[in-house]
Amino acid sequence: MYYPEKSLKNAKKLLVSPDLENVVSLRLEPEPKTCCCSDCWPLVWQEVNDSIHPQGPVQHEGQALIKVGSERCLLVQNESGPEILLLVTASLSVVAAVVNLIVAICGSLRKERKCPAKVKIVRRRSFGKKIAEDLLVEIDLDDSTAKPDKMKGIIEVAIKNSF
Ligand SMILES: [Zn+2]
């Protein structure tokens, strides 16, 4: 099960944020829903771990803090969707690293045996006692005309516009 508040609180601690409201969660949510663990998506997590090496690896249902310069973001392997958490004050280079990570996950996913038709990128933030949830973009993984560059462009615009 995915508990957004628990996940944001975990990231608040690991990213050393004084305030929960500073933490932003970006999650890839498959459509239709499917398990996203490293047993079900072995290729995706192998390629993700290769790309973040020597940092990580993200173990089964685990997480990894990824350094970008003097900052960090957090990559979490949830069964219901890979999640990347960063601070709302993150620099452009962290946002760019997060975009690259999401693009890499989507690219690997298209080669994965259990590839879902679509993946939604959902942003969550805590405000007071509520969690605000926004669908940033929906990526059609079945679209064979979608070139990697085009996919990157769509993801980049959606994420950058949300900061
Ligand atoms: Zn699984």
C-alpha cells in the first residue's frame, strides 16, 4: 500500500527539510494499475540502478538517496509506482536530474515485458492536514510513433511547469 503522507514524512527526514510542505513527490502510476516492484519490472530497475551507479542501488521495495551536487533527491521503489521526492526549493540541476530519471524509467518500461499501456505522473504535496494531488501528464507507452526525444520534451515541460 502507498501512503502519501508517510512517504512525504520519510522524505522530509532523509532530505533534511525543516518543513513537510517543502517536500514534493512525483510518482509514476501505471494505467492499468500493476505491480512495479523489481520482480515485476526487472529490466526497469536494472537499468535505473545502472544509471544511478555508483549511487544506489534501489533494492526490492527499497529506496536510494541520489546526490546531485550538494543537493539530494530520493528514489523509492513502491509496488504501486516508482516515486521521486525532492524539495520545492531544489535547483534546476536537481529538477533536470529528476526529469532524466523519469524519462529513463519510461524508456525502460517500454522494453519491459509487463509494460502498462500508460503511465501517469502525479505530483503530491502536503498542505496543512491535506495532501494536494495533481496529475501532471499522462504518457502513452503504447504509442509506437512516440520518439524518446518527444517523450522527454513532454515530461520536461510538465515537470518544470509544476515548479
Ligand atoms: Zn511485483
